[in-house]
Amino acid sequence: MFKSAVATNPDSALSNGRLAVIGLGYIGLPTAVVFALRGWEVIGVDVSDRTIAMVSRGELPFVEEGLDVALKTAVESGSLTASKETPEADVYVVAVPTPFAEDYSMDAKFIDAATDAIIPQLKDGNLVILESTSPPGTTEYMAQRILAARHDLAIEPGEGQGRLDMAHAPERVLPGRIIAELASNDRIVGGLTEASTIRTRDVYATFCTGTIHMTDSRTAEMAKLTENSFRDVNIAFANELSVICDRQGIDVWELISLANRHPRVNILKPGPGVGGHCIAVDPWFIVSADRENSQLIRLAREINDDKPNWVMEKVSEKLADVAPDAPIASLGLAFKPDIDDLRESPAAQITARLAEQNPGRRILAVEPNITELPASLANFRNVELVDLREAIQEAGIVVIMVAHSQFRDIAVSLVADERVVDTCGIHTG
């Protein structure tokens, strides 16, 4: 059985050919770049005209350390091009968003669109790899959609049919360190067949120096959800602890520092909530797959989703002591420090709520990693994107939401200020 087998850079790696990456977002673009730098002819596909234009010029459409130079190298060498049209290729890597629907099940509209665009281009021997984080069974779902339209192809072909290989290979990288971790982190690959799994292993072995672990597609899909749910549950513990400590008059940052001196305790830092496309979303896919038995995972999600309400309460308490028109400074909009990613960001959501509930106050948003407000905030007339110095000087209340490196020099002096709400413990380093 291939299940649970491992391999590290096998000598029998697939000869490099043409590879299409569908979706040039925070994961798709770095993936396209690393493949291009390792000898593949890569075509990156995206629906955004802005993204296609920027990538074609070798310009990075978002902030990610080290990716700008690598992208420029790949484009200038001719190994990476960008297109709105899905081309013929030997390998397709699908890295599109997987948001959740109202019932917290996966909304498959982006996967469906990517799959439908691939279908007419497929030929005998193609490999389709799903990288998008998704519930167990999604790779099989994609295969069924393809084969329903292409009776000339099969996962296990009969007479007169061409072969289609399909697998899931979830990304496991940290924003801000994506380029380094794409190569160095262990990888999990799981195919619909043993042959698909081995072939996918060989594709990733062209750039991955970590161990490549082989399993089946459902286990690979569940592995990514499990990793992020583990983080979410542990963050929920920290967030719940912070609320309890606030009511008990205890400094939660000091408490966690002391508790973590135990050799088997490692409590994470609390914050204003949990954001990003992974940790804030993926646990819901487990919940939707088995609502009866996912009680702890669901409760952790609810605790983390509720943390912005606590932040709003703390701000309301502070506002009672300042002038009715005193501005509110919101320091940080991204979902974590030193990136520009605002997806599912509790900081951005809280800033929007502050604007909505305080129409007579200026909301001074400070986010050093962006140059213009996102649409969700630009629609408010009272929200302004300003620099840190202006925000601190003019604000009646300062809410520290993200521990950006640009904020840390003023952290110690700020947190001692009575007008400050520190949601992320920036003074703790």
C-alpha cells in the first residue's frame, strides 16, 4: 500500500514540462514562481486583469518577503507567463479560494470555475492537482465533474480511454515566509490512485527539499484541516483566557508568560480574533462534514468569532471618558503582523464596526503594508488611512489590533496610556 509511505527527492522525478497554476493569489503565485525557477514552463492563470498585468511585468501584487525578486527572475527568464485563459498543459495545479457558505459548508464556485476551464484542455496523461484547502472528498468531486464531461478520460482507463491522474497537495506555509517554506517544509500528497500519488510526489520533488509524505486524497484533505483546527482550538483557549483575566483583574500577558515556564505548557497569544483564509475558515469544513462529533472544534470557532465583540466592549468603555467627536485610531488591518493580507481579518472587521457605530467620529486606520483602504472600509466616509504618528497624535482612543514591526517601537509607551486598548499584547514582543 502507498498509504503513509514517504519519499524525499526521488531520483525518478518527472521530467519537467508545461505546468499551469490556476489562481495567482497568496499561494498560487509563489507556487508558480518556485516551479518556474526549477525548470518548468509555467503559465499562471487568473481572472484579475490587474494581477495578470502586474505578474506579466514581474511586479508583485501583494506583500510577501523574498517573492518580488524571485518573481522578477522567473518572468524575465521567460519561464513564467500569465494569462486569463487556461492553456493546454501537462500538469494543472488548482490554487483558488474556497470560502464557506452560509451553512459553513464549502462554497465550490471557484473550484467549479477552475475545473470547467480545465476540462476542454485535458488530454491523455494529464495530472490535475488540487492545492486549495477543502473538505474530504473535494478531489473526488472535481474528478466526477471532469469525467462527466469527458467520457474519453478515466482515472482507471478502459479500452479507448485516456488516463487522468488527480491528487490533493495542501500547502503548509506561513505568510511572510512562503518562498522559504514552500521548499523546505514537509509536503503531504494524496492521489485518487497510487499512480496519481507517486506522480504528484515526483512533481513536487522538483523543488521540495522536505520529506514528501504519500497518502490518499481524503487523508491529505483532512490533514490540512486538522493542522489549522489544532491551531484554532489553541488560540480559542488563549482568547477565552484573556476574557476571564480581564474580568478578574489579571494581566493575561504576564499570566501566560508565567504559565509557559512550565516545561509542558505552551499557551499561544490571544488577539482580537482569528483571521486569514485558513484558520478562520478550515475548521468549519470539519464541522460541516460531521456536525455531531465536532463539538470542540465548533466551540473554538465560536469563541474566536466572538472575540471582536469583546474588543468592541473595551473600546466602548474607553469612549465614555473622551469627547463625543474624539477620533479613534485603529492600528493594523491585516490578519497577522507584517503582511498585507486582510482576508477574514478581525482587525478590519472591528474597524468597520467602529466606523458604523461611531459615524460622528473619524476612524484613523493605520496599516503600513497597504496604500489604499479596502472596499469594505472605503465605503465609510469617516474612515481615513493615515500614518502612525498622525493617528497617535489626533486620536482620543487608540486600539492596537496587529503587532506590526512598525508599531513595536512605540508599544511600551502606548500600552501604559489610559486611552489605549491593546488587543494583541504588542508590548510582550
